[in-house]
Amino acid sequence: MVVAAVQKICRGRISTAIARERDYFDNNAHRMNYAKARRRHLPIGSGPMESAIRRVINLRLKGAGIFWSEENAEAMIMLRAFYKAGRWDVLLTLATTPPTNTAKISTN
């Protein structure tokens, strides 16, 4: 509905700016299904994500006297994500499976 409404006013000198905004909504509509997110009890704002980044990343990886290389910090974040998602067993399987067989393991 938003895209259709914006399309109606997308005329004249301001059409380029309006078209950019229209295209944003059109290209990201699949990310804006807030009713579905609410039914699934998922956060719909940026606040929870920003808070998680502050709590998990900044406080745990950026403490006083703590220095991480980017590669090691990303590895720690991945390990924590697997653990918190209850997927530690999947990570262990991936870690102990020869590289040629990793494509056969399902992480679903």
C-alpha cells in the first residue's frame, strides 16, 4: 500500500527523491512484515539489537586491557551464538567432521 501511495505522488521535480524512497520500501517489503514478527515473538525495532551488541560485543570483547584481532573476535561471537542458540552439538559435529563431509550436515 505504501509503494502504491508513493507512486501516485511520484511526479515533477521531486520525483527522483520520492522514487528513491519508493524503491527502498519496494526492495525491503519482505523485511517489514511486522505482524508476522509479532506472532513469532520476534523484536521489531532496533533497540533489542543495539542492546545485544552493547551487552555482548562491547562489554565482553572490549573490556579494559582486552585486545582482540578481528578474526578472533568474530570467532568468539560465532561460538557464543551457537551456544546461546542451543546449537553447540551442531558446532561440535562441524568441528569433528572432515572438510569433505561438512556440506552434508544440516544446521536446521
